[in-house]
Amino acid sequence: MVKYARCNAMLSLALDENGQPCRYMAQADTEDAIMSAMSDHLKGVHDVDPADLINNIKGITKTTRK
């Protein structure tokens, strides 16, 4: 099983570094790894403090088969 979370599921109008709609997707085997990857993305690309969005990140994290 693989867990994933899409940035645009949480920040629907967010833009990436090129001014395009953000299509970033964190993928990992654990929820902790998803939290870390999405937090780094939110801080680095969108200048958003992920501490305020922990529950939102957990809420958009899905699981799929490999």
C-alpha cells in the first residue's frame, strides 16, 4: 500500500513556482513521511506554515495499492 496527498486537494488555488496550478503529490509508505514531505512542500513552495494544517494534511491523505 502507498499513501499519498495532493497539494491541490488542500490549497485549491495554490500556484507552483511557475505560476501554474500546483500539481504536487507526496507519496510514501507511512503517514509520517507524507506529513514531512507535504510540510516541506508547503513551506518551500507556498510559504505556508504547515503546523496550522496538520489535520488538513491527515484528512487529504489517501491510501492506494502499489
